[in-house]
Amino acid sequence: MISSRTRRRSALLALTALLGITLTLIFAATAAAQVVSDPRIAEFDPSPDHWAVLDGGEPAVLRYELGVYMLGASTPFTTVDMGKRPPDADGKIRYDFSSAVAGWPLPGGNYEARVRAVGPEGAALSDPSNPFTFTAAPPCAISLNVTGAQVPASGGSYAVDVSAGPGCAWTASTALPWVTVLTAGGSGSGMAAFTVQANASSSSRTGTLTIGSKTLTLVQDAASSSTPRTTPTVSWAAPAPINQGTALNATQLNATASVPGTFVYTPAAGTVLAAGTHTLRVTFTPADTTRYTTATASATLVVTAPRTTPVLTWRAPYPITQGTPLSATQLNATASVPGTFVYTPAAGTVLAAGTRTLRVTFTPADTARYTTATASASIVVTAPRTTPVLTWPAPASITAGTALSATQLNATASVAGTFVYAPAAGTVLAAGTHALRVTFTPTDTTHYSTATASTTLVVTAPRTTPVLTWRAPYPITQGTPLSATQLNATASVPGTFVYTPAAGTVLAAGTRTLRVTFTPADTARYTTAAASASIVVTAPRTTPTVSWAAPAPINQGTALSATQLNATASVAGTFVYAPAAGTVLAAGTHTLRVTFTPADTTRYTTATASASILVVAAASPHAEGAATASATAAVDPQVFRLTVVRPAGGTISAAGITCGTGGTDCTETMAVAVWIGLRATPDHGYTFTSWTGDCVGNDPSYSLALAGPRTCGATFTAAR
């Protein structure tokens, strides 16, 4: 077999490469150039797409083609369509193309063959087969049964017998306008047929016909007023068959004619023909050539070969053990021709120990040509041998790198003999589970047979330490429990991690060491591993206490200053007020706010605070009483006072008021009538239900016109 590869013929080619091709091509050097000896068998592996079906339902492979190439040529000398037949039982496709190549006109030279799988989407071509050589035969020898012929003026149809060797090609041609060649050529012996037109001239005419390397001269009579010549009737019944070796004689060459004349036979009397079917031909020349033309005829003769005795081949079978029934392994005679075998004793017979004679009678399928034949063969039947008992316990495991020795290769047998181990002593095996095998040959091979045994050896690899990766965790605030955010080590192999301290531990402030112990899932190959990481635990920042007493009322037009913006903090830092110092506020109640940033931001957070301030409207310069009234209103606690009923389950907030769970400041007095915004905030586990008193509705945000003393409250309901 030879390797092959696919040569794609189309972008959509679905076929894949043929695996190989072997050709049984025996071109004998002594054969004629145009004759190919049988048998001719192409044997090849089918395409992997042999059974595939395309999306449209068509087979991927439609047929196979065999191409015969001159060695090294890119195009085939000739091609045979082998169709698409199913593979044989061994998976190969075989094609007998003897009949196809019988007439190949192969010139001498070196050849190779390729198989092409053809499908609707393209083709796949195998690599070349084994090369073969063909030697051209010497030039052909051709002869004609006549070299000249007299043709009547009326013309007619004629034929000349051509004798040539098997496979010898020849052609027939003429330049005569009054002669038409009907047989342009042939191979081997045959007839060259032609027609001659009538001669209307009063003069005769002469011309030649070239057949192969020979020349046939034609002389046609001139036209006359006399009666035209007629063709005699030649009768020739098919002769009875003759045996090969019988020379042709008058018994076969017995044609008759309707007028007197002479017969010339081809082949001639005395010729000994080979077995087969042959064509006999005769040319009749009448005695009266003035009135009659020559005539030809042919007959078929069967030459039978004498019956021969087939050649039987039967090699002495190998010895068998007593108790083994006879089978095709022993009863395997072959014959030179097809037929049937009858064995004595028959298949299935169990013979006794000793040397026994086997006999066969062969009956050929073609009893007309072959006789029956017999043959015999001797077979030795030996008494059955016993198998020794081998003992081989499984060896203890070894570490990779340890060479095999008698410690592992320690099988024993019940009889004397020798052990051959595979793998052999000294072999160093890779880590894993290995099968050890032994073949035992007994010293006494007459009574004991060889025996085999096997066992399993575990080779362990030296354990390696996994690689642990644990980046230092980000700092955490004191009070934060350890979690997977900090305890996040990884390993190069699967396994489990145990951390110290464990997840959930709350560490004291400072730099702490975290440790982990890793246990691999595969403890046979890996050891445990440990790692550590440092984490910074910072103390929690506290919020400074910002104190800011409500500033005294100021008259409208007074700019804010340190008198009002005078908040203090429990630690050092800076204050940013809103509105800022210098701001002039309109009359009414305003909220002042401050943001405090501590100098030590590591330990302290920023803090905020607020305070309410009353800006009193300025009096008219023409109404002193009004000014007095404004001043009086600013300090009269009963005129514009808001009273909040302290609720349960939440807190009410307003300008200067924080009343409820979040505080106890529940009243606020304004200098003038103002709008005040109130906010009801439920505690955790409560929901705001509605306002009460002078505040109404169920929106937690409420705007109240404080045009006199007002009282508001809120209802909070515990959530279910």
C-alpha cells in the first residue's frame, strides 16, 4: 500500500483523501505491445466520504476512476470508470479491469496508476501506485490472402483476409476515388472490406489499396455491351468441433460453389489450431472468369483442448494438539482450476495422537476440460501439553526514578523454566499505574506449554509543594470582621485553605499577621503548603462634638459675623459656614449651617451642625409705635410659637425643633409670621401614618403657616 493525499478540485470539495492503492499489474516483457496479460486487479481503500450524503441527499462519492499514467505524467494515458461498488469484508475495494485493458495500445515504458474519487462537489486524487514496466513488442508481421483482384465493370463489395499477430494493429486506406474503404483498420487477424464503383468507361482501370504494410492491386474491367459477370454461390456448413492437435483437412475445409473453380483456404490445410473458437475463410476463383467473379465465405470452428489433470497444492499442515478438530486450517488444499474438495477424514474430525494421513478428492467445475485429482498430506497430532501455574503478587509501589529489579520482577512457576519480563529489569517507568508482563518458557516444552502472567505496579511521582499566592490585604477599620476579602489566598493546584485567625475574627488596631495552611486535594503528588500576609487594622475614626448655641435675633440689615458664626468643636480643626460671614439676611427665621474638618483626619471624621437665627424686620421711620410693636413681637413667646407634641415611634423636625425619639426640643418661637417646614421621620420598624393638630395629611413633609400659636403632632405605626 502507499500513502496518499487529497488534491482538491473545487472550493466546495467535500471529499477527503484516498488512503492508498495497490495495483496487481503484471506486464510481461515478452508480451506484444498492444496486449495486456490477465489478471488486472486494482485494490484501494475507499474515500472516508464513501458512505457520506450531502445536504441535498446526493452521495458525496458518485464513482471511482482508475487512471494509467506514463511515469511522471500529469494526465492519464487512459482512464477506466470503475463505478462505485461496496468495500469487501476487509474494508478494501477491488476492481478487475481485465476486459477493459485487453485492447489498450500501451507503448513500451514505465507506468503508474492513480484512483480518483468523484463526487458532485469535486474529486480527490490518490498518490501514484507502485510503478510497473511494459516493454513494446517487435514490429507487427502482416500478410494478405491475395495481392491482387480482378473486379468486374459492375463493381461491388469485397473483402480481403488480413493475417496479423495478436494485438498487432493495422489500417486500410486508398487514394482511389472509385474505391471506398469500409474497414479502416483493426488489431490482429481480420478482414478489410471495401466497395468498388461501377466502371462506365470503355477502358479498364487499375489502382491499389494499402493494408498495413501490404498492397492490394485492383484491376476493374471496362464497361461493355456484353452481359455483366455474376458472383458464384459459395456454401460452407460449420464444421464439427475438433480436438486440439488435429490438423485442418478436407473434413473442415469443404466449401462448395455453384460453378467450377478453385478454393484457397485461410488457414490452410495442415494448420494445427489452438484450443478455442476460430474463423475459417475461403476465396473461390471461378474457372470461367469471363462470366463469374471471385467469391468469399467463412465458417466457425471450435477446437477443444484435451482434458488435463488439475494441479493440487497441499502443504503439510502444522502439528495440532490432540483434541483439536480438523478445520480449514488443516484442510486447505488448492487447485489450479475452480472446483470442489472432499476431505477424508472430514472437517470436525478429532484425530488420535500420532502421525496421520489426510486425503482429498478434487472435482473440477469444468469436467469437459479437466479430470478429477487426488492428493494427501501428513499431520502430526501431539498429546496435549499442560500450562504451568505462574504466581506473581502485585509489587509494592515505587517512586518515579527507581529502576525495575528482582524486587518487582519476581514471578514464580510450578515447573522449571525461564522468565522474560516486559518491561525488562533496569527500566525506569514514569509516574502512574503500569502493567508488568512476563512470558514463561518451560524447560520441558514437550509436556508443558509457555505461559504468561501480568501484574500492576504503581509508580508514584515525588511530591511537590504547591505555589501559594496571597497579596497583602487592604487596611481595614478596627471592628471589621475578617472575611474572604482579606482571606483570599490562591494555590496552583486544587485543595482547601485553613486560615489563622479564622474568618469572622475582629482584630485589634495595629499591623497583624494572617496565616494560611493549604492541603492539596491530590496528597499523593503534592505536599501541604503555608503562607502569611500582613494587614493593617486602623482604629475607628470618631466624630468630633460641634457645639453652636442659637444666636440672638438680629435686625434686618445686620451682616453675619463671628457673633452669630461662633460654633466650637471638641478637637482642633476648621469651620466653613453657610451662609458665610458678611451675608445680610432677609427678615424671618433662617438656618445657619457649619461643616467642621478636623486637623487629624486619621482619628476624626468631619462633622456638621446648624443653628436658627431670627432676623427682625426693620421699623418704618414714621411709625415709632410700629417699631415698638415689632420689638415686642420678637420677644413675645405667645404670638408666633410652634408646639410639637412629642410622638412615639419617630421624630418631628422643623426650624429649631427636634422632637421625638431623636430629641426633646419641641417648641420654637418666631418673631414674625413665617412659613415653617416640618418633617416626620419614623424610627426603624415604624412607618409614618398621618399628621395631627394644626398639621394635616399623610405626606411626611408639611409646610405650616405660623401666623399665630400652632400645635402639631404625628402618628407612627409599628411595621408588621
